[in-house]
Amino acid sequence: MRTYDGDPVPGGLAIQQVSDLLGVPAPTLRSWERRYGIPATPRSDGGHRRYSAAALHELRLMRDEVARGRKASDAARSVRALLDTDNPAHARIQRLLAASHELEPRAVREVLEGARAELGLGATLDDVLMPSMRQIGSWWESGHCDIAQEHLTTEAARAWLSWLISHAPPPVQAAPVLLACGPRDLHTLGLEALAALLAQEGLATRLLGARTSQRTLVAAVAATEAPAVVVVSHLSTQRRPAVEALTVVAGTGPLVFYAGNAFLFPDSREGVPGTYLGATLTGAAATLCQRLLPA
């Protein structure tokens, strides 16, 4: 498995080198360390910060969490949880990352199934699978793995989620919940994970996939008589088309729900029709079940 024990240069990088490498202003780096301890850096004999490879990795994770729309304080908590060796999910994450690095899809599925047996499905998805995929994404960006590793791990996770859905109990109602990415959004793994959680609770779903247009959503609602539609968007630049799709679908009758990093901040949810599902898959599934399943 890839590690971050070796320093990029002897003695570590200076703060301006790190700023240039990560695209994060030096004052922001200082603020993250001062306020959140991300990362705790040693000083040179002259009192200057020096960043190791491990510190760079921690900062990449922090930067990426903030870029997804999280407040810095929330991003810091997420990074600490991911790297916390006392976290019950930490060992599972490391095993999944090792299986990913070895390009062993069966081992990836075995880790996920073992985590489900120990932690439950919700915690496996929120605390093992999704953090692991963010870690792999950070590795790919920094050149510590290639795109084949990310693709293999994603497809192994998808196969496992599909198996869970196919072995779920029969749904309590025939009409499915429609799950869709916004018209410009590509990443469907979170929706596939949500589908597995909902199947466990007896809710049927239909995954409409990436870049789902308004026309496709409206046609799917008419064809399935869906009681609810979920639209996910991850980047602020993709938020507007997703909101427009939600507005159009809300006018056709079903309950509408939305999620994703594009909606993390309260002001990003102003004027958006429907119900925000929160930042975790477990919370999203609980909200949907509360609204859609009989009491």
C-alpha cells in the first residue's frame, strides 16, 4: 500500500513551496494549522515551517474537503476522522486501500462485506467506503496511483452494492424512488450507495445515472409514477442546472429531495424546492424512509 513516510525533500518543503504545489495561499495554510492543527508541522532551526510528505497528504485532504463546499472547521473534523488510528473504521479503510493498491477487486469486496458485518451498512458506506474513495482520489491527483486503480476500486464497490440490492427483501411498495445526478454531474457512486441503504429498508429505487436531463427526469416520473425524486450535485458550478431540474420535477407531483456538496452551505439551499438530505448517506436514507414508508 502507498505510504507517506518519505519526505518530498530532505527536511521537508517550505510553506511557499507547499502553497505553490497545492494551490492554497500561505496565509490559509497558517490559519489551518493555527485553528485546527492541520497539520502540526515542525520548524527549522530558523523557526520556519517544514512540511513532510504526510503533512502534504493531510493538507490535500483538507483542501479537497473545503473545495467540496465544507466549512474549514467541518473539513478539519472530517480529515482528523479519516486519519485517526483510533477510529473503529480506520483499520477497514487501510485494508480497503491496500486491496485497491494491489488491484484486487475481490479483496475490496471482502473488506466492504467484513465492515458491513462489524459496523453495519450505514457506517460502512459513510465511514469506510466514501472516505476511502476520497483518499484514492487524493492519491490519483498527487501521482501516487493511476486512474486504473480508481476505476477498479469503484467498479468493485459498485459490484458489491449491486449484490446487496439484488439480495434485499422485497420492497414494501412498487413505485420506485428515482435517483439522479444533476444535468452536469458525473459521479454516481454515492447514489448507488444510497440505493443499497434504501433497499435494506424496503424502498425500491431506479438509478437514472450521470448527467440526467430535465426531460429524462420528467419522463421517468411519468413512466414509473415515482413518489419521490432525489437529485445530487457536487460542485457549485453545477448547482444551477440541478436546481432547475428540481424545480421542473417538483411541478409534476412527486416529493423532491436533493443532496451533494453543492448544497452544503445554508445559503446554497435558499430557494431550492424540496428537502435537503444532509451530508451523510445514513441521514439521507433516514429522511427518505421517514417521509415515504408507512408509519
